[in-house]
Amino acid sequence: MSAEQPRVVFVGNPNTGKSTLFNRVTGSAAHVSNVPGTTVSRTDGRWSLPGGAVECVDVPGTYSLAAHSADERVALDAIIGLEHPTSALVVVLDAPRLARSLYLALQVLELGTPVVCALNLMDEARTQGRVPSAERLAELLGVPVVPVVGRTGEGLDALGAAVREVIEAASPPPPPHEPSDALRADALAAADSLPEAWTAGASEGRRVALGLWALLSDDGVEAIADVAIDHVALVGIRRRAEDAGRDLMGEVVGHRYAWIDRVSPSLYSDAAPVDHAAQDRVDRILLHPLWGSLVFAAVMFVVFQTLFSWSGPLVDGIDGAFGWLGDVVAGAMAAATEAATTSAGPAVGAAVGFLGDLLVEGIIGGVGSVLVFIPQIGLLFLFISLLEDSGYLARAAHLMDRILRLAGLPGQAFVPLLSGYACAVPAVMATRSLPRHRDRLLTMLVVPLTSCSARLPVYVLLVAALFPETVPGLPVSAQALALFTMYALSTVVSVLAAVVLGRLVVTGTAAPALLELPPYRWPHPPNVWRSVKNALSAFVTEAGQVILVATIVLWGLLSFPRYEPTELLSPDTVAEARAEGVSIDDLAQTEALRRSYAGQLGRAMEPVIAPLGYDWKIGIGLLGSFAAREVFVSTMGLVYGIGDDAAEDDVSLHEKLHAEKHPDGRPVYTPLTGASLMVFFAFAMQCLSTLAVLRRETESWRWPAFATAYMMALAWVSAFAVYQGGRLLGFG
Amino acid sequence: MTLDDLATGSEATVASVGGEGVFRRRLLELGLLPGTRVARIGQAPLGDPLRIRVRDVVLSIRRVDARRVELNG
């Protein structure tokens, strides 16, 4: 960002079309990034104005400068312009419903920064017959007011000209409303409690504005904990007012609304009241106890099915394409290895073979494992932005609020949590629709506990191999009951984890869950496309790198050190295998895996996992499952010498599991081991992609590290309790 | 009478907003001030949160929060 270019910040209430307007003026060059140290995203762009381009910043929507949450703090910093001086503010107003958005506008005007008001949603105002007079508002506020329609681009040239004008104008006018003399004196005194950097060089008007902000600031709010406010002085001012029978908070907010209520009638010349009938009619159906619940269930069913199964062909297509590419390259590299061995000797041949493996297993496999998430992320964000733009997402949150309150989460957490049952990666990204940082972080930490579809093949393998079909006296299939139990367990534990983490780890002040239910609108395709594109590019470019590197490292662990096939199997073993008709290649693969770093790690891990009923071979399977949980199945296939394409319903794999014995002759796999393993898979953080996306969305390694620690501890303790408890009760 | 006692479809004027700190500030800043007209327009299927209309905007508010808003009459 160059220092000379003027910087224009777009501010406004949520649901006023601010981002649509911002996207319209900045075009496709806008760049979304996380504000350092937060989960809040900010959009930067450039706006070509007459007389040169300006830098533009879009901050999260906010109702006031209160900064109760990380999002509002980002907005506050940009508006006050502490880090980068702000040249001008574009305050986006909701034309048909001015009262609400004027509150923020007045607060901003008090600060004395040059302001242009964009009177947005003029198309809705015209449809409703409720068109405010821009001239009258400009006269009242003393700043330019430009009617615009963000969706169509109407009025943007005039808006640009007005912005250019205020940037170059001498000084902005004083705000139209005045606090009482007593309040003004309190505000000036309160301004002294603020850090020097805030008030240095401020005009008296700006000092009053900052003082009013300080009078409402609360010392318990985490979002402003880093601002060095003299709370003792503030408490003194508040106490004196209280003793005089005054309500300072009521006065500060009240003097702004008093002005708004006074001027509002004169803004709408035709004075048609807002027509609520249409919205209320739709709400009566969509929020009806019966019809509303049915619509909600249907919408969520479609979202879930899309993630869980309808995205399947796309995912399989990407998988297949990379599998095919891997086979082609593997074939070419095998031929090259042979040619190199004959022409340049075995050492060169081995080197070419290594390169081939790295290329096929590490790089092609790694890129494939990144791109395979694209269908699910793209489709989920398509749905979320359609629901958000139309106004239904807020209704869904309203409907689910009562239920999610049990977990200490707001209704908006429902869609991410539901998505988690398909895949945690898109689900973690879907928490972007949660407005508060605390809620978003808490949801992200809990989503990996929901029973994602990658756990299902593991459950199916263990249940089918180790659990009896029927148990005498049990009216339902024991296998079906075991599967159902795993899903129920995952749900209950996710809720409990949210409650506990919400109390102990992700605390933060509880703001009242006031949620605006915006008017229904047709989704705006450019908004939808932008949301999908931003999610995909953030995933591929940032989380993707981590996934790619981690996949290569994991491949290295599983395939090094490397051996010649002749080193792995003794001639006797080969002869025996030939006689029994067992594949020599499979046996060699198994032996290579046993001797690999992962195999060594699996053995080193044995003391830790033995109390859960696992041997070192299961340890290798657990390591392999970090690539993705379902890889456990094929890794176990490798471990037991039946090749790496074993599926969960492979009878020969089931037989191998049954035949496996501990050194003392006890069987390794009993129903109890199966239960212990399933519980471990239910709670353990075994997904590199989830960790990568957690890092991307929280902009730190701290939270993925925390999620790993708490989930691993939970998994170990639970599996220990199941296995040892089961043994005490005489099972297994 | 408090906001959660208001019958669906009826309107009243806010007398006072209780609570303190962040909570009270949020309600006030959203325009729920003494003297403001507020209408209850419905509730979620489980009976909570409520749907109210203040200054032409529909808000979803939990019953426990609505209880802190005193109404006239």
C-alpha cells in the first residue's frame, strides 16, 4: 500500500448492501485478507476516481463504534484511523430504513473525519414508495449525500466525485446534534482517560466524540483490552453522574436518537410508512412452527446431502483424474528407472525410482488431496451465500437459537456444525458466517468432533469385522446399533465440548444475542460468486500449501528408509509365498512399511497405545490416518499384506484382523478393541487438512495446536476408559 | 409489564431498559430507548427467541433479554 494515496474506508450497518457497493466500486481487484491476529476478514481494493485512484477498505458491518467484538474492533480502528490515517469515510445508509443507520452516521460525523453518505438501496426505497430526500439529509448533516444502488451501479460516479471533493475540502463541518453542556463536560473529562495516541492533536469536537466513546466503553470487554484506558478516572466520572441522578449511557445514546427522531419525519416527503406486509407474510410461513420447521429441514437436508453425497461424483472425478495422472507418471518413471539402471547402473536407477515415487505419491497425491476439497467447499459456500443474501440464513439462526443455546452457541453455528458431519474442512470455513469472534472460534474448535464422513469407512471396517450381526435378546442389529451409537456419541460430546471450552478457553463477554432479520432479497450473483471464489482461493493458496507439505512428509515417513525388494524378503519367505500363492509384491510392501520410519514410530508409540488395546501395527494405521481418516483402512491392508487397495468391506482384511494375535496368544482384535478404536477415531484430531484450514482461518498455529492437544487427550482418555473399563467388566 | 409479556401482534412504548454494561448498551444503540414504539410480531417455533420490530427493523431477541425491557401500560 503506498503512503501517498488517499485511503477511503467504507462503514455501515450489516444488511445495508455495503459490501455489494464496495465490490461494485473496486471491481475484481479487491483483496480479502484476515486482519492480523484475528478471524476477522477485511477487504482492500482500489477505486478509480476523477483525479487519481484511492485505496479502499471494507470493514465488517457494525451498528455503532462500540467494539464489543473483534469485528467491531476492526471497524473502530479503521474509522478512527489509528494505524493508517483515514482520508474519508463512506457511510452506507439504508434508504428505506434511515433511523437505524443514521445512528452510526452521527457517531462517525462527531469524529470530524471527512464523510460522504451513500444513500444505498434506493431501488428498494422506490419499490416501497418510501424515498428519502437526499438534499434534505445533506442539508441536515452538512455533508454530501449521494443516492446510489450498489447492485446496479447507479449513482457511483456522483459518489466518486463527492468523495474526491471531501478529500480535498478544507475541514469537515461540525456534527448536526449537540450533547447537553453537562454531557459535553463529562465527555471532555473522559477523553483524558484515553491513550495519548488517540487524542494527540485532536480538535475539541473530536475530543468530545472520543470522550463519549470512552464513557460507554466497558473494562470487561476483551476486544478493547489492549487499549490503555484509565478506568479509575472513568469510574469516577460515571459515579458522579450517577450520584446526580443521571443515566450517562442513556444520555449518550439518547442525544443521538433524539436528533434522529426529530428530523426523521421531514426526510420522507411522501411519508408512506414502511410496508412490512410482504416480509411478514413470508415470515409467517418460513417461521411457522410446522411449515417453517419443514422448510428448514428441507433446506438443511439439501445442504447436507450436497456435501455428503451429491458432491461425490465431482470428488471421485478429481480423485480419478489424479489417480490416472499418477498411474501414467508411475508407468513412465518405471520405464525410466529400468532404462537408467541398465544404462547408468543401479545407483542412478534407484535415484530415478525415488524421484518417480516422490512425484507420484508425494506431489501428485498431495495436490490431489488439496483439490479434492474444492467441490465441497465451493458448493457449501454457494449455498451459504445464497441463503445469506436472500435473508434466510438469519432466519435459520433464529430458528436454531434455542437449541444451540444448550451448547452456549448462537443459532448461526448450526450450518457449520451440520456441515461437519460431512467434512470438517468446509465446515471450519463456513464459520465465517458467524459474526462474533468468540462464537466463531468456539465453533471451529468443536466442528472437528462432529462425525465426518471419513470416519465412516473406519467404523464400517471395525463394526463389520469385529461385531456380531445379532446379539441374543437385542431386537436390532448389533452392528447398526454400534454405528448409531458412534454418531450419537459424537453429537453429545461436541455439545459438551462447546460448553466446557466456552467456559474455560474461549470465554469473552456475552453480548445479548440480538439478531437482525433483514428483508428478503433476491441473491445477487456477483456477491455469491465472490464469496465462493474467496473461500476457494483462501483454501487452495493458503491451507493448500500446508496440506501439500504435510502429505509429502507423511509419505516420507511411510516409505523411508528405502530397500531393494531382495533386502526385504528372505529366499525362504519368497519360496513359501510362491507355494501358497501369496503376492510377493504385497509381502514386500508390508515388510517395507514395517521397517519404515512410520513403522519405527508405531513401535516406539506402543507403550502409549498398549493401554488402549492397540499393538504397533495399529499404531502405523493411526499414523497413516493423519492423511485422512479413511486411509486407516488401506494402511491396515498394507500392514496385513493384502495390498494397499483394501476396502472396508474386504472379507480377507476381516479375516486377517481375526487371525491377528498378541505375542501371548490373545487375539488383538476383539469387539472391545474395536470399540476402543472407534472411540479413539471419534475424538482424535487425525486430519492434517483440518489442521491446515484451522491455521488459515485463525491466522495462527496456536488454535490448531490447542485443538490437537485437547482432542488427542480426550481420545486417549476415552479409549482408555472403554478398553480398561470393558476388561474390568469381563469383556475381551 | 416487560417486553416478553407483550402479546404477538401488539405494540407498546419502551419505559426503561434494564441490565448493565455491554448488554444495556447494545439494546440502547439498536434504538430500544425509553419512548420508542416496539411491536412483538412473533416467536421462533420453540417459543424463544421472540421477533420484535423496532424502528422498522425486525430483531430476534431472546426471552431472557426481553425481560429486561420494561414497557409502559
